[in-house]
Amino acid sequence: MNPLREKADSGQRRPGHPYQIALDTGEMLGAHERIARELDSYFSIRDHVSGVMLFDSRFWIGYQRKEWVVSVHINPHARFSIPADLTGRADGQPRSVQFVLSS
């Protein structure tokens, strides 16, 4: 949770606008599950954070295909919500996102 706390408290947000934090969790084993368990208490005291996107790369899946695992968590306490048309299936569940590279 330290990287999220640091980012949330960094002052990088723009007042009056949604503030989404994206965190590369590639070096944090089990981060999608571990961090998700702590987000309720985190969100309740950081209402300036609109949501958190956790992602980690899975580049080992092949030569012409790249994959990331992504989970998006929306803060129900946020002062400024992320527009609904941008949240998609933001239910906090890890999902695979794959891209095929052209040769």
C-alpha cells in the first residue's frame, strides 16, 4: 500500500477533477488480491482519489502476443467520480488484456 499512499499524497492531482492512480504491480506478488483487500479503508480516508488501476505485465506468453493483468477499483467515497463511460467493467476483478503484435 505504500506506493499508493505516496502517489495519493504527492499533490499531482488537479483540484476539481477525477484522480485515477495507475500502479504497476509487477514486482508485488499477489498485489491484485492483497491491495484490493485494503482499498476500502484506503478509499474512506482519501476521497480525492477517484479510483485505482492495478496492472502487471505477463510478457512471457509468447513472441507475438503481449499480456497485462488489470484490475480497476472505483472509490465509492470519491469527491469526483470517474465518468461512467470510462469505467467499463470496473468491478475490481483482475482481467487479462492481450495485444497481438504485427510482424
